[in-house]
Amino acid sequence: MPLSRLITACFASLLLIVTSGFATAQQPPASRVRGMIESVNGDLLIVKGRDGRNTTMKMTASAAVTGVEKIGLSDIQLGAYIGVTSVADAQGNQKATEVHLFPDSLRGAGEGTRPWDTAPNSSMTNGGLDKMVESNDGRILTVKYRGGEKQVVVGPDTAVVKLVPGKRSDLREGAQIVAATARTADGVLETSRVSVGLNGITPPNQGVRARTRDAYALVERSSTRMRRSISSMRLMPHRPIVVLSSLARMSIALATPACPPAPRPCT
């Protein structure tokens, strides 16, 4: 096969892989919907997101509703099971943006630390509150979990809330929610877990979806790598097998899905 046709075939194949991966990233099998309830009609909720668009979802028959109440950091005692959303600064220090006090019934749920989607370099850490000490920047919390611990700084602007039992009647027009959703086989968006702000508060974690943001980065990186590989084939016509091997490895990497995050409470 002439080199020009080989280049064209490789580019077309890789472009298909990249665009397929982009579509998958934009439509993950599970996601979170955040926003204000526009209307409630039986099991159907219409939620207006931060972007102004409405999302219609159906609550499952056994959907769990959790209330979110504002509290003070002094209401959290040592040993409590908490979830902390934090963002790493340039020095690697973890600044808490949100602290969630979980009920004992959720102790152990989503334990550990993992990347989160509220901001670049953000993470969610669930574990027991081991220490709380004063510092110049605020209070430093040490959160312990199986296999490790993390220290985070809680400042005056950190949102502190607790999760309480909720009921479906809390899901009314104007209420702010965070819902864990997934598409059914017939395309219906369903939710089995909803967190709702009580007494007019907005539940924390009103962030953007990291997977969509990462999808754009994936396409940009992949396009750059493809251009470099194709240029290499033109510059080294006597070594097409080496370059094609590199393109094949890139194809496998792009086609391999990322591991899903560990299960966690809907916050």
C-alpha cells in the first residue's frame, strides 16, 4: 500500500477511536445532576441546572432521599464519619471547600480518597475525623481511612453541612438538589439517590462534570499525537512499521475506558 494511503487509513481509524471515546466521555453511564427543582409530577422531576437547561428524570420506586442541613464545624466531634471536598493549592496543601457530616448508618460508605469534579485538582475524602487543630489559616482536620489519611484546612468560607433523613415531600419546586443518575436500557434518565437542601440551602458540590472537561483534553492531546506520528511517517518512510506500532498502542490507550470511581454517598 502506498505510504499516502497508509497515512490516510491510520488517521481515519484513529479519528474514529477518538470521536467514539469523546462521545462516551460526554455520555457516561452514571452521573450527577445538580440544580433547582422546576416541577414535580409523581415520580418525574424537572431540574434546572446551572447552565439554565432543564433535565427530566424519573425517581425509582425505592429512591432514597437525603436532607442536607447547614451546621457549624463545632457540631462535628472527633471520631465522626465525614466527607471532605478539597482543592490542592500550588504547594500541595489541601484547602477544604466542603465538609459533610454523615450519619452513623453511612459509616464506611465510599471510604478513601479519590478525584472529584467540583474544580481542577479537587478530591473527595471520606473517613473518620481523627484530629482537629487550630492554625493560622483555619482548623486542620486529619481524616483517616483504610490505608491512609489526609490533612485538610477548613477556612471561614468552607461549607459545613450534615446529612439527615429526608422524605419525598422535601422534593418541592424551588428546592436545590444533587441526584445520582443513570440511563436505563431504553434511554430513560433515572435516579435512585437524591440529596436535597433543607431550609432553603443549596447542597454543596455544585460543580461541573469532570468527564466532559477531560473529554476535550483527550481530543486535543490525541490530535497532537496523531499529527506528530503522521509527520514521523513522512520523515521516515523506511520505518513505517515502527510508527504504526506507536499508533496502535495509542489506539489501545484511547479505547481503554477509565476505571469507575468507588461507590459513595450522593453528595
